[in-house]
Amino acid sequence: MLATPTIESPEEAARRAKESTLLSPRFYTTDYAAMNAIDVSSIRAEWDAMLAEYEGDNNHDHFQRTPEFAQEVAERFSQVSPELRQEFLDFLISSVTSEFSGCVLYNEIQKNVENPDVKALMRFMARDESRHAGFINQALRDFGLGIDLGGLKRTKAYTYFKPKYIFYATYLSEKIGYARYITIYRQLERHPDKRFHPIFRWFERWCNDEFRHGESFALILRANPHLVSGANLLWVRFFLLAVYTTMYVRDHMRPLLHEAMGLESTDYDYRVFEITNEISKQVFPISLDIDHPAFRAGMERLVRVKTAFDAAKKRGGLVGRLQQGVWAVAGAATFARMYLIPVRRHALPAQVRMAPAW
């Protein structure tokens, strides 16, 4: 059985960033004409207040390394196990790819639209994501593993998403990103001895950027109520489940990362789901029943399926390919059963915007 290549060279880091799997971050393109037609006049006051916050740029000085950063990496990270090192590097590569994906998408939208509301928003969001990606990439350079982001933009495969899919997926990824980062930040605030890398010190204000990005898409969705009603609720349901299951399976593939921070992957993930469910009530009239026994059983089943699929992939040959097909069907069937679990319904609040209060 072939071992998964360790991340010890820039070439392997670049290969991981370029991967296109169900769990890896993707690069997107969309319908720019449809983006140009977005109308936010029904929520003008809230929209203008949000753009003013972006213009104020209260995080402009946040993503700058302190002189102590490299020293702390040398002193604390040198003590981690080789296995944790690999999980953390995989986390950094996945994170920089995800952040840069947003930067590329937002920049392309702002270059291809004339709508002043959309153009301004995308310019601000691309600015933020560029800072995030650059900051993470600098952390990778500490290990000699920096990603050539320009090369990544040119060579990574792109996926076409309709604008409404972009709205659902990006809203959820930004909000769940906030929930992930703030949960980690609060844990390490309580247990600073478990902060094995200094990048976690930046998570609080960083995740507030994520929260504001999600607020932007919440306003777009509320300004277009047909996107969160009728048949489109089937898509909302799909993207909620897709984002949650992707996170759960990915996190359970690197459990040492959470263990090192004093977290247990399952407990951590359900805490993140709880926060995201609560936040997403601002714009979605449905939420997933994460406490339903079939939901929790389905999540565990997906982890087992992913483990078996990876084993079949490493086996290779005809048998390995056949097994991969079997496990892919099993994963799809499990997802379909989870999709049919009854959802929780609630009324939308009059006020769309929220504060990052967790």
C-alpha cells in the first residue's frame, strides 16, 4: 500500500493546492452578466452602512507579523510530532487555497461588472481575501513551502457556478469559517499553553472579516427573496448539507490538529454547526436538524466511507478502482438519505444584519 506523500517540498505543497477532490477548495467562475444585474435597492440603508465599514477598513493593520512570530514558531512548533506537523501543513495549504479562491473570484467579478454596488463590494472582499491568503502563505514560507499563488491561479481547474450557487456556497463558507476560527480562538484563549503556532493569535479579527463577508451575501439574498423561497429552498438545503458534511469529513481526516488544541473533532464540529445554524437564521428559513440521530449516524458513515475510499485509491489496480466506485456510490447514497431528514423551519428576522457575538 502506497503512503500519502508527506508535505516536505514546495512541489508537494503546490500539488496539494492544485488538487480537485470533493473535499479540496475549488476555484470558481460565474455568470458576470447576471452578477451585474443584482439589485440591492430594497436594502439600501443596510448596504451602504456595510460598504462604509469596508471603506473604514478597521483590520488594515491586522495581517502584519510581529517580530516575535518567527521566534515563537521556532520555539513552540519544533516540539510538535511529525504527524501533527503534516496535519497542520495540510490545514495551511487548504486554508491559503480557500482564501485565494475567494480573492480570485471576487477580483474577476469586479473586473467584469459595471454595477457600482457589486463592483465596490467585490473590490473590498478581494482586498481582504488577498491579505488572508498572503498571511497564511508567509506562514508556509517559514517551512520553505510557500505557494506560487500566481501559478496556482493559472493552473488550478475552475468550476462554473451560477450566481445563486455562489451566493449560497460563499455565504455559508464565510459564516462557517467565522464559527470555526472563533471556536478555536476562544479555546486557545482559555488554554494558551495549547497554542502551538502563533497564527492562531490572529484568528479573532480575522474571523470578523469572514463574518462581514457573510453579511454581504446575506444582504444580497434578502434583497432577492426568491433565492430563499420556493424551489430554491431545495438548493439551500443541499448547500447546507454539502458544507457541513465536507467540514466534518475533512476534520476527521486530521484529528491530531484538534487534539493538540484540546478539542475533540466531533464536539468541535457540532459546536461550529450550532453557531452556523444560529447565524444562518438571518437569511435561510430552514436549518439542518443536527441533533437528529440519522444526521449524526450519517456523518459517521461518511467518515468511514472516506476512509475506505482512500484505502481503495491507495490499493490501485482494477480491484482498487472497483472498490472506489463502490464507496463513491455508498457516499452518495448516505448523502441522499441525510438530505431527506426533515429540516427545522423558522421565520426570518426583520433585521438582516448580525453582530459577531460568539
